[in-house]
Amino acid sequence: MGNPKAFLTIHRKEAGYRPINDRIHDFGEVEQTLNSNDRRQQASRCMDCGVPFCHWACPLGNKPPEWNDAIFKEDWELAYRLLNSTNDFPEFTGRVCPALCEKACVLNLMEHDPTTIRENECAIAEHAFEENYVSVNIPQRNGKTVAVIGAGPAGMAAANQLNHRGYLVTVFDKNENAGGLLRYGIPNFKLNKAIIDRRLKFMEQEGIVFEYNQPIDLQNLPEGFDAYVIATGTPQARDLNIPGRELSGVYMALDILSQQNRILAGTEFDKDQLVNARGKDVLVIGGGDTGSDCIGTSHRQGCKSVTQIEIMPKPVEGPEDPDNPWPLWPRTLKTTSSHEEGCTRRWNINSLEFIGKDGKLTGVRVQEITWKPNPQGGRPLMEPVGEIEVIKADMVLLAMGFLKPQHPAYENNVFITGDAARGASLVVHAINEGRKTAAKVDTFLQEDPKV
């Protein structure tokens, strides 16, 4: 490294968020950026470890020590080439990845002060677009065709890799635009959709064909392709079928998230179709990232209050979880930018019944619980410990994850990838599996004498 002792004198410096009173009035990205000199100093903190755990922890196998060194030496083009060699879309992961690499950083393990790898990654990607390091590369065609069903991050990654290998790729998607949950799940305040459009423009110029508003029957795939990639994600959200589920005011998380993103893109909805939190007491059921996105969206729509409940215990507060030590992911309390904007958070809360009046939701009957070891082994047992109470709410948003899809038997030229194969996971996993699936398709088509 250019400055092998920088980590001793330079501390971690994050770009931080826009002020709360400013950001809750719009859907612009909340995260700010550092200037180039500060970013260079942050990159210099990387120790170029002999065993780079950051590289090991990243599903994509990114190589932060190499491109951090390039940033420090102000060779942004080299930094992008190194990053793009393992990651098709660093401008996405640089914004929405939970940074598994940073949890594995030796500086995190020793000082809880890791290198700002995710922010550095985003900075590299933005420099690349600004300086025209990202260019159109039309490959020589091999005469074979591949259909990709689903234009989320896994499908986009598979299409990109197959296109660069010379295949003619057509991507089919049921929605009116590409991106999957990047576009219709993640709010604009975390990922501006212009970032997706910018990448799509290059992919289209390189020869990938996108067919939108095309729901595909997976047991009746479009004819005329040599291979197929199923990248349809996990479309079925986990529901909460307790008494009162039919009441007006109970919604799935994506009802509000996808509609709000579509509104920002120019789509208009009738008043009776709107899922809007303005003036409402909102209860979010589910403690993950989707629940957090519902909180931030509710604030921007002008809600009266937001409460988030989670059936699982409260995670450990602090940088470490003694019950889940390295190299496992630390199950510690996460406070997002949306939580900072105002939210009552509760854990070990079980929802019993939606209650209402004249068909409209007025609250949720809940009870505090605890978890006991199961003497038979397996899943712990839930045991009520508190009095039944009612949380006032005229809007409930269910953010309890997604069900892993089941697939029929396919022909041997059909490949499943991303969340469609593994169940709901991270964007970085989706991109990685899309890349791996593209390699499998390539091997199959090169070896199959009938193709």
C-alpha cells in the first residue's frame, strides 16, 4: 500500500446522511458523499492484509485491497476495472449492500473501525461513469440465443455476462421496467432509479433486448431459444393470517413501496387505489430492511406516527454478539436512516388480531412473548409472558419476508438463479448467482452437441 501505517493515524470517516428535517420531505438519496481527497484517505486505511477476509466474506469475491490501493494512488480507472471484474453493478451494491466485507475487515475485528469499503465501492462506480470509464462493448456473436425470465439483479447479471460471452440475450419481465426489487421494492431514498436506468442504457446499447409487461408461464417458456434462465425472484410475500386480516388498512409492504416508486416514476393512481400513510398511525410488522423501508416511506408520505414490532428478540446492542462470534455475521441491533427519522421499536411481540370498526382497521391486538428452548430440538417454543394489549393503528404494513418459490421439473437447458433458487436474500448474492448461472449456461451450450 502507498501508506502502510495510515490505519494507525486515520480513523474511519463516513459520508453520513442528509439532515433529517431536510430529507424526510423528499425521496432523494439520503446518503451523502465525501470529497475525493477524503475518499482517498479512507482508502489508505486498508491494510492489504495477507489474508483479506473482506475478499473472503464478499459473495462476489470483490478485491477491496487492490482497488483501495488504486484509489489511494488516484488511479480511478484501474480501481473500476478491478471492481468491475468481479461485480457487474457496483453502483447498486455500493448503495444497498449491508457490506459483509466490512464486518470481516480486520480493522473491524480488532478496533470496530473498518475500512469504508462500501462507500469506496460506490465512489469508484460514480467516478467511472463521470469519467467515461464505462463504455459500450459489443461482443462478437456466437449465433446462440438465451432467454432470461426476470429483470431483477440476478437476471440482469446473468444477461450481462451471457451477452459479453457472445450470446443474443432477450430479457422478459412482467413489470413495465427492469430492476425487480431494486426498482419496485427499494425506495428511491436509498437507490435513485436513474442509477438503474443509466446501467440499462449501456446494456441495451450492447445488444441485450428487454421485453417488458411480459408475464411468462414458467411451464410454457417462449420458444426459439437455446437456453433459459429463470430469475423471477420471490414474488410471494409472507402473509399474517390472523382474525381481521380482511379489514381495510392492512397491506403487504410492497403495496406501499412499489406504488410509491411507480408514482415517482410518473404513474398515476386513482384515489381509491392509493396506499398512503398521510395522517395515519402506522404499524409495521417485521423488523428487517423491508420494514425499515416502510418506515422511511411512511415518514415521507406524512404519517402521524410509526411503530415497528418484531416477533424475535431484540438483537445485542453493540459491535459484537457473543453468541454469534466471528466469522459468523454479528446479529447486532441495526439502526437505519429511517429509524433515525422517528420510530417506536418493540421486540418479542406477537400479533393476535387485527381489530376495526365498520370494516376499517383501528388497531392490532398483540402480546409480549418469550422464546424457550424446545426439548425436542429444532425451533424454539414461543411462550406468552405479557398482558394482551392493543396498538392503535389505522394502517398496518406486513414486512415479514418472502416465501421461497417452488419450481416444476424443467428441461436440462433451463437454469434457475438468484432468489428464485435460494429464496429471499441480498442483492450481492443475486448478482453473484446470476454470474455463476451465466457460466453454467455457457458451459452447457458449448458442450451440448445438439445446440
